[in-house]
Amino acid sequence: MKTSNLIHLLATNSEPVDPRAVTKSLAWPLGLGLLASVLLSALAIGVLPAEAFVLPAVWVKFVYGVALALSLVALLSRLYRPGAPTQPVIKWPLLTLLVMTLIGFAYLMFTPESQRAAVIFGRTWLACPWFVLGLSLPALAALLWAARQLAPTDLKTTGFATGLLAGAIGALGYSFACPETSLTFVAIWYTAGIVLAGLVGRAVGPVVLRW
Amino acid sequence: MQPSDWAQAFEDKLKPLWLSAIGGDNTAYEQALELIASRLRGYFARRLQAMPSEVEDLVQETLMAVHLKRATFDPAYPVTAWVLAIGKYKLVDFWRRHERTGDLHDDIDQVGANELVASEPDEGTDHDLAVLLQTLPLAQRTSIELTKLQGMTAVEAAKESGMSVSAIKVNVHRGLKSLSKLIKQ
């Protein structure tokens, strides 16, 4: 066909563009994913008793999850747009991970040596990353589904970032049910679960996000 | 003119047209797409020197993508950068599809005479638009024919076809997506 015919077809009576499309494609999957994560966590594991929410550990988990999620939203908003520079925003998720690692390390150093193994492994280290991964899956599915409307040009990186975001949502839901109070535990095993979700996203991205 | 001056002059011409276009000015949109097509033609011609017959098909495939993914444009950045990023993505996709069939390894002596001649710059190799439209599901075909070939508004097309206005809009979008898949080589 002649290109000018195609152009005329595309331009005739074309609908105006929704300037908030990218925002919307992040907002509803995050809302839905968070709801699913919290509900599943409550139903499958069980919410902590009210007293637990006075402890700083729960709030550190919340802040970690929210900070990571927000920094990844900023990154993904760029990744979904062809040609948008990601360098300026990549530092925020990295910084969040670094700060959490330092907090975990400091917590360990302030723990007497005899208790350090308990502080690192807790009682649930084996299960925690898998719970975080499991709780992240609804968010991951919703985010990837919404991203198909958009135009990510680096599918592995976008998949990875989407997975990490879903992982942060999973971690937030898990925070309602996780009995561990060690910040070192959070830094290691929550992060492990989030990275697992990232790896799932990275594997699935090049298949699901193609356009 | 320096190459960078030319690029800036091009962007200065394109951006106001594009901003009008995404605001709903379809005349500006048509002009913007013509400019974008010429820019893409140059971009692909340089990178597909061994396969000049593929250039216009890629231009058309990229134009469809530019249309379907308009919502990903951010006015804070140059339109050209956004367009070329889409073009690069489609080019990489093109290489991926053609690697398997060994299209890249033709010896120049074995290339047919018709492939050595550059086709009309404006003409893709196959895919007559009318023929492609006929292959679409009825709802998609009708929506596109009424709004884009006959120039009806969505409301007029809804009256004419008996479909709801939102069904018309959804089917135009789906129809263009289907067309986009069909024109991929």
C-alpha cells in the first residue's frame, strides 16, 4: 500500500490521546495487587495481633516496601516510554536497597554475637522469600497486563523492574503477617523475595510485553 | 547546515504539529505523520542498505506503532527521540524475525533483479489496504470503514451501524491493532 494512504487512514477521525494513560496503567494494577497481597496474606497466613503493630519492625517493613514501590514507579514510568531517559531515576531504587542493607547491617552489629544467627535467620527465613514471591503474583500479572498498552523498548529491564515492583507489593502484604522483628532479617529475606519476583518478571517480560 | 542544526530544525517543525495532533487536530496529525514517515525512511534506509525493498514496509509498521502508542509520548522530551526509539525497537524486531530465515546472508549476485531496483519510495511491497481491511472481523472492518474511509464521526457511525459509540471506538482500536499485525513482514 502507499504510505500516504496509510497515513490518511490513521489521521482520519483519530481519537484524542489520554495524557494520563501511563499513570493509569500503573495505578489500578498497584491498587488491585496491594489489595490482593494484603487479603491473601491475611487469609493464608493470618494477620499479626494488634500489639505487634506497635513495634518499629513492622513500620520499617512498611516504609521499605512503600519507598521501593514509589522509586520503581518513577523508573517504570520512564521505561514504558520509548526514548525516555532512565539514568536519572535509576538511583532511587538502588538507594532504597542500599539504605535497607545498611540498616540491616547496623542492626546486626548492635546485636550481641551470641544472638546474631537468630537475628539473621529468625524462624522463617526459608519460607519468607517464597511468601513474598507468592503474594507478588497478582500485582505482577496486573502490571504486565496493563503494560501491554504501553511501549517498553527494553523488555528484560522492564520485566525486571515490574517484577521488583510486584515484589515490593508482595512484601507489603507479607508485613501484615510476618512475625519476625529483626531488621537484618528484613534486609536479607524480604529483599530476596523481591528479587525473586524481579527475576520472574525478567523471564516473562520478553514474552508478554512484546508489541 | 550542520547535522545537529538540521535535526533541531526538524524537531522545531514537528513538535508543534505533534502537540496539536495529540490534542485532536487531525489535519496537523496527518502532516506530522508525513514528516515522521520521511524521518523514518532516512533512518531505516541507512541501516537496511542491503535490503532497500524492506524500508517502506518498516516505515509503515513503525507508523502504525507510533499511532497505537501515542499515549506513551511525554511532551517534556523531543518527539524525534520518541519516534526514533520506536523505530529502533521495530528494527531490532525486524532483525529478529529475519535472522531465522537467513535473509541477511544473501550473496549480492544471487539477489533477483527486481530486488536491486529500489521500489517507489512511498510504496510498500505488498498488502493493499482495501484487501487487508476485508480480512478483519466484521465489527472492526465496519468501524474503520465508516469512521476512517467514509469520514463519519463515531456518533454518526454508531447510528449507521447500530453499534454503540464506545463499541465503534473499541473496534477501531482493535482493527488498527489487527492491521498492525497483518502488515508485519
